[in-house]
Amino acid sequence: MNYLIQLTATGIAIGAIYGLIAMAFALVYKSTGLINFAQGEVAMMVAYLTWAFAGQFGSGLIGVAVFTIVAGMVLGLVIERLLIRPMMGEPIFSIVLVTIGLAVILRSLVLLIWDASPHPMGIEAASELIRIGNLNMRAGQVFVIGLMGALLVASWAFFRYSRYGIAMRAVADDDRTALLMGVNTARVQAVAWAASSTIAGMAGVCFAALYDISPDIYSIGLKAFPAAILGGLDAVLGSAFGGIIVGLIENMTGGYMSSTIKEISGFVLIVGVLMIRPSGLFGQREIERV
């Protein structure tokens, strides 16, 4: 029983990281209708920038947290302004190819500037053990679960009550009508890219703090994509819960079966779910009249 509880807790922790990046996928899709296939690479780049900052100025939690947020926002705004905005109006497939090219560029930049070897993130507090009853968890795992919970509440309040959140929902429903109603769609999309990059960057830093930093971090984007599909690409909160589900399934299959099955379990899960609910567990069904 203790083994099951431990697997469940660690599965929720890694699922929270997947859920954060899945939220980033959903934010961009909800505001622009695009899938950013460089989301894992964005998380990787922010993690490396934060690692470089921590090496130069110290690994204090407040300083690292502030730098991660700023680096994520700036990177997201740069990507949106230089790569995505000039492509607006072009076929969706062309813009998706731009994000794939961006993923390759970011991976190459990391290898060019740093190296391919794994390194400790240097945030010692993340490795401290916290005992909860009979359960042992690292502080970083507890933190990322709490972070996702806080972002879930913040996202719900943002989309329901904030000016930009309501504008983002309007753009997602019908960007042309929103533009005619006076919504600055370019600004809304810039906010969405900045927010998604920041959330992905937080996930990347949390993952690096728990498991060391290396160029392979980008692969968490590949794990988070099934989570976003599972929860529903147009459902930001649902995507986060999709991450938890994928993390739990992966950890259980890895703990009781094999690591090979663990790697494919998330994709097997979404195939089964999408055959029943094509829009995902929490996605909005589209009804077309013909």
C-alpha cells in the first residue's frame, strides 16, 4: 500500500509538470488556434537561462522565481513579435512549420551556448525531503503541485473576470467579430504567448531542479502534448488535469510494468479517449450544421 501511495504522489508531481506545459499549449491554441510545437524547447531554454542566472547571481528562491517569470515573458513576446505575428493570415500549416523550425533552433542554441551534459540546477532547497505521514516527497515535488494548483485558480479568475481573459475568450470564439468589436487581437495574442511561455518556463525550471538540467528537457513537451489533447486543447484548466492523469498513468505503468510501456502509455491513453471523445475530456464539442 505504501508503494502505491508513493507512486501516486510522485505521479501527481510529474503530472503537475506535464499539466503546466499542457496549459501553455492550451493557452496558445485558445487564443490563436495554433499548436506551438516548440513548447518543450521554450521550457528548456528558460530553464537554461535560469540556470545561467543562478550560477552568476546565486540560487536564492525569490531571485530565481522572478528571473524565470521575466525570462519566460520576454522569450514569449520575442517569439510572438518576430516569428508569429508576421505569419498571421498565412495558412495554419505554414505557421505550425515555423514553430517546428523554432524548436530545432532553440535546441541548437542550447548545444551551441552550453553543452549536452547534464548539470545540477543548483537549487538545493528543491531536493530537501518532506515527510507527510508515511510518505516521503522532495520539496520541489510539493512546490510544483502547489504551483499548478495556484495557477489553476489564477487562470480560472483570469478568464472569468479580467479584461484580457474575457478578450481572449472572445478572440478564441471568433477573432474577426472580436476585432470588429474593438478588441486588439494582436495584443491579446501577445499576452497569450507571453503567458504560455512563462508557464512552460516555470515547468522547465521545476523539472530541472528535480532531475538536473540537460538538453533532453525539451522531451517533456512531447509528454505534455498528449495531456493537452486528453484534457482538451481549448480547455486550459482541463489540460492541466490531463497532465495529472498522464503523470499518474505513466508512474503506475512504470512502477508495476516496465519503463518501455511507461514511455508510450500517455499516447495509448489519448488514442483510447479520443475514439470516444474526439474533443478530449474537457474540450468543447463543435456542432456543425450541414
